[in-house]
Amino acid sequence: MSGLDRMFIRTPEQEARFSLIGELADSFAEGAHAADIDNGFAYAHIDALRKAGYHTYTVPAEWGGLDISLYEFVLLQERLAQGDASIALAMGWHLGVLFDLNEKRPWKQDVFADLCREVIKRGALVNRAATEAASGSPARGGKPRTTAERLPGGGYRLNGRKTFTTLSPVLDYFIVTAVLDNGEAEFLVPRETAGLSIDPTWQMVGMRGTASHDLVLDGAIVPQEALVYSAEKAYHQAPNPYLLHIPACYLGIALAARKEALKFARSYQPNSLPHPILYAPNVGQQLGQIDLELSAARHYLYAVAARWDELRGRPEAASLVSELAAVKVFAIRTALSVVDKAMRIVGAHSLALSNPLQRHYRDVRFGLHNPPMEDMVIAQLGKRAVQEAEQAD
């Protein structure tokens, strides 16, 4: 465990889990590279995380999970991303959905309890299927085009196509948003449902190992109890603290890039120098800038997560909405900058397909397109500043 990580460990229990996930992350590096090259999916990494029980960490303690804090959630996600960012982002959605459902309890308790027991007993994985090509991001108010038709004998018929269905090869349940009676509804749909299929459409330059293929619902029939939520506005479109798993993932990529830069600088010695480039003044400047930027972003991330845990369940937690969003923007900007500086240290070698840095470069740019979006966050912060000025007057 590096000094950069140790400063954020708070308890012996956190340290034990951090070490476990860290060992797995380090063992995932080779598989992450292979999945990227083949545009495949690291099934073995999911199996290993299931065996370690990682998929249960955000399940409420009352149903057998660890119910870890937001702080520890982002701590572990950042560490996992240092080995396999695609799998970290994918598992972050599964763990985050459970965290969100636990936080808000929008479903009937017995329905959520049954899902949690499935996660504990048979390693079930779940993710939301909310985004569609025609509607755009739900974070920007996109409404689903997927439809739910009531059937005379009970139950519903679902028709539609969902994009960006991360973790699709191994999901056991899909939380599908659909239009029902002019409102928005949410259905918990098992993988084995007739009429449900995965269309392997994921052909991206980065985060290739997330296998975020399309979910196709072609007359999929689900029973009455599959309807788990129905309202005019979907609860999951509100600001969500669990989304901090996103900046944690991309800071993990930045930390991995830093590690590669140090490894190269320590070993590379051109014949024009009497020592490795690690000791060259310009390289030292770049490394100093990297550590300065990472330190600021990570302390911001963990401070906000810790503050949310402190205020969890209290009205004062609403005051953190802007900070939860701002952390993501600051972290992504930092991660982009750090990866760029790491590649400047390594030079043209970083562009070789065999070098992890070129994958980190492609993966880290996906952070720009994960919610919340930068322009919305900046506008929100600007609005907050204006309101402060108005109140002062």
C-alpha cells in the first residue's frame, strides 16, 4: 500500500478490505489489457470479485451485506480502477444502484429485501437500463421511449431498446424505465425473461471492457410484481451521492497512469544521461505537478464523501448537492491532466498498443460523458453564487 493510499485509510476493517481489493486489482491488469484489445469482457474478474464478496458490500446489513459507507465505497472503487477501470466502473453501477435503493427506499421493502437476498445468496448482479438513443441521457431529462402495456390477465408487455447497459453479459436483473399510463415506471426484469436479449453493439475506443451493449425488449412479458416503482418523475434522476463512484474510478485511472510513469522513469536511461530520467529536472517537475493535482482532487473527493456520511439521513445533507456534482468535474479534469502528464514523461513509448498508458488515455476521456455533465454542474455552481450575491444584497 502506497503512502498516497494509506493517508485515506481510517479503520483496520477498511484496511483489510482495501488490501483485498488492491490485490485483486493488481492481478487484473493483464486481463484488462486483453479485454481492451479484444473488445471483450473480463468474466474472470467478475468471478473473483464475487468470490471475494465485493458485490455485497453496499447491501444493507439487515439483509446480510456490509452496508459500507460512501467514503469506503469510493475508496475501494478508486483502488479497483487502478487495475481494471472498466470492471471498476461496471461494478460501481451495481454497487451504486444498491446504495441508492438503500438510501431512498423507493420500492416496497419486501421487493428490495428479496433482491438483496438474491445478491447475497447467489451473487446476483443488477444495473439500471435507463438511457436510450432517441431520448439521450436521463440526467438531462430524457424521457424513455420504452413502453409498458398492461395485459388483460395481469402483467405487462415491454417494448424498447436501452443503450449503455453496462455489465450486460453478467447482469441477472435489469431495472428498466418505461412509459406507463403517461407516467414513468420502473420494472425489475430478470435476465431469463422471454423477449429480452442483448445486442452486442459496444464498439467504443475506451472503456471497452464494460460491455455496455444494448438491451432489447421485444414484447417481453413480465408479471404484475415486476412493476417496482411508478410516478410522474423517476426518483433516480435526483442528485445521488453514490455517483461519486464515477470520479473515484477516473482518479483510479490517473493513479495507474502515475504508476506507469514512475516505472518508466525509474528504468529508462538514454545514453545521453548518466542516470535514469527519474532524476531529470523536467521529469521531477511533471511528477510534482501530478502529485499536487492528485492530492487536491482526492482530498476533495474524500472530504465530500465523509461529510455526506456524517449528514446522511439529515436535512442538512441537501447542502452537499452542488459539492457532490462539483467533485466529479474537478476529478475528471484532474484525471485528464494527470494522464496527459504521465504520457509526456514516457513520451512516444506511451502510444504503443502494448503500453497501458494508451488505454488509460482512451478510458479516462469517458469520464467527460458520465453524469453529471460538466456544463450542468458549472451552471449549477454559477446559480448558487448568484443566489449568494442576491441574499447579500
